[in-house]
Amino acid sequence: MSVEKMIETEESLEEILSRPYPEVVELCRKLKGDIIILGVAGKMGPTFAIQLKRACDMAGVKKRIIGVARFSDENVKKNLDNNGIETIVCDLLERQQVDNLPDVENVIFMAGMKFGTVSNQPLTWAMNSYVPALVATKFKNSCIVALSTGNVYPLVPVSSGGSKETDPPEPIGEYAQSCLGRERVFEYFSSKFSIPSVIVRLNYAVELRYGVLYDIGKKVYNGEKIFLENGYVNVVWQRWANSIIFRCFSLCSVPPKILNLTGPEILSVRKIAEEFGKLFKKQPVFERKEAPTAYLSDASQCFKIFGKPDVDPWTLVKWIAHWIEIGGRAFEKPTHFEERTGRY
């Protein structure tokens, strides 16, 4: 598919997001054992699971691809079932339910809580810091790739190029603090049980139905104010991000390897909005001015190992603008990219 070709339907979008890269197919061929995705029902999980199932089929290997979640939206479960994913309904906060999960060699941990943190800090800490203890204990004989966030880093000068994996975490707010708790718990159990692991600090995955780019585009389209204080962001194409998360099984180690995952560009929120404005023929409405710091990550280590994303952010802006204009479905889950105090 030409990267400039517009995406017209959700069916086409799902097919593209779940289309395996050759490297994913090759790793499916080599990787021993089945794969379980904990927290599969989120924004990234469904197309991730289907990408892995398609890759296994292309590789000619038989693996169980298991998706675990509460599945509050029955349609998500049905879609996964229809695509050959083995789904298990499970509340990861319940020890007995976690203990009853099948023993699987390769674990992808995508569970967590971000939005609603301010109104329910106890649940946030339980999901982000207690659940990892249950999971690590249950899967102490497995390899674990655990998703974290670039929010564990502090706001850094835009001129710095972003936080590196060697920089000390300084999380702002209880959401980010609880995510650092997640990392520390996985690190502890990795050492205790010799669990080969990778902790992936992601920010921010985007596609046409949600994400920082979608949020900015929708504000421009609706004539809403765009607050510029948090004026610079990283983004990464979700299909590519999912492929890298899976390929991290080739990096699992004790203690866990830490890897930043994002795109190579530091993007100006103002310039993104102005580009959407050109495409929509509308004038963006700005409020406040850019601060000299932002939540930014340097993913140079990731690019050195895996290469760079195959779709650039300006192509994504064009795709998203078209998607908004044709009334494409959105997840209606704002990223709150403007937030600088950690209150989500």
C-alpha cells in the first residue's frame, strides 16, 4: 500500500493495523511457545493480537494466541474470537483468576489504568503496581514484555532531544508514579525468579481513531482551542509500535532491558495544528505559549536495534484529516496531551 493512499473504511484500517511485518513473521517462526496478551481489549491490543495470529499463519506455525481482559465491550471479544484469537475473560486484580490462566511461555503485559486516575488513585495503584506482582508470580517461568510509559520521565528541555533510558525516572503525578511502581515490581520479580523481561516505555502510539494527532486534528476541525503550553510531542504509528513490542522478545534479559519506543521526530503541536488547518481550510485557535520543556523520549536505541517507523507523522496527519472529514469512527478517548501536572 502506498503510504499516501487514504484509508476509507474501518475494515481497511483494521486490516492495515494488523498486517504483519516480515520481521514479525520471522520471529513467530523462531519463537518457542505460545503467546498471551494481558489487557488485550485496550486501544492497541486487538490489532496486535490479530497481527500475531496472521504472522503465525504466514510463518506456517501453530501457536495459541491468547487475549485476556475483562471484555466490558463484548464486540471486542467477538472480533478477536472471529479472527482466531483464544479469549479469556479475567479480572487481573483477582489473584485466583490470574492463577487460573494457562501457563504460557511468552507474556505481553498491556494492562493498566491512566484516565480517571485523579478520581480513583487507589485503583490506579492497584492496576499499575499490584497486578504486575500477581502476573510476575504466575508467569515466573515465562518471558515477559511489559508496557510502560514515557511519563516516568520528567518534563525535559525540548533542546535535549528527549529522555534516554539511562536517565533517572522522575514521575510527575500519581499516574506516572504508579507506572514507575509497575516497572519496579517487574524488576523485583525478574531478579527474584530470573524472569527474562523487557520494559517498553511507550509514547505516544497513534492511529486514525485516537491519539495525539487525532486529538489535535479534531480540535482544529471543530474550531476548539488548542493549548500550547505542552507544545512538543513524540508519536509513533501504532502498527509499527506493536511490531516492535513483539520483537522485544528477542531482547529479554535479567535484569529487564529498558527500551524507549516512540518516533524519531520532536513535533511542534503548533505546526501539527497548522498542517491540519491547511488540509481543512480552517484557522487553528491557539491559547497560551509553548513552555521550554515537554514529555519527550529519545528512542535512538530502539532505532539502532529495529530500524525506524515506516510511516511518518505528516502522512498520518493527512490520513487522519481525511478520516475526520469522512466521519470515520473515533474511540472518543482523549489523550490529554496538554496535561503537564500528571493529573489524568
